[in-house]
Amino acid sequence: MEITLEQIDLIMQRANVSYAEAKAALEQANGDILEALLLLEQGEKIKSNYTTTQNSCSTNSDKIKNFINKLNATNFIMKKKEHTYVDVPLSFALIFLILSFHISIVAIIVSLVLGVRIHIQGDNDLASKINSTFDEFKR
């Protein structure tokens, strides 16, 4: 059976493989699209939906864990001159802000009026992103 460009395109889209891999699988399967997909899956060129779903779930949980670790490694600091009033992990500050929103907002406004400065400090990209956003807001 002759292999057409449409068959190759279909295999490339369904299996997310290169042109050469799709063509080779179709040649091996004598032009049978279903057989070519099965060959690619057996050769671990593509994965079944169950495996892909498991991998995406673990990827999402890894992303959440990394974000929480970044929050814990970043500090929320409120200080005036040399005196530090608050120095806690950013995750704790966000939880406190959410649980006692009205008190937190009033406390932040009062402290800013009294000259207390807020700093976000950490050795990761999260702290630099937050600080750059604050710097743009100040302008």
C-alpha cells in the first residue's frame, strides 16, 4: 500500500512524533494507521493516555511544591532604619494576610505612613520578580 502525506501528517499529530518516525512506523505497518500508532506506543515513542495523565499530575504537584518551597525560602521583612519589626517567610505572611485581611491591610497602611519599609528578600527568582513589581509600582 502506498503511504500518503495525509497519513504521515495524521500520525505526526496523533503521536506527536517527527516526520521520519511517522513514516517509518507507517512503512512498518504497511500503511495501517492504527497499527502504526500501536507500534509507536509499543516502542515508547508515544505514551498511553493513562501514563500521560499520571505524568501531568505529578508535574503539577511538583510545580506546586516548588512554588511553596520558593515562598518558604523568601522572607517578608518590615523594618524602619535598623529596627526590624517583622521578618517571616512569605508563605506565613500570605496566610496571615488571607486569614485576617482587614487587620493586615490596616497594619500595612499604618506602618507605611509611619515610615516602615517592606522588603522581600530571598535567593530565588520569586523575590526578584516581586521586588521589580514593587519598583515599577513606586514610579
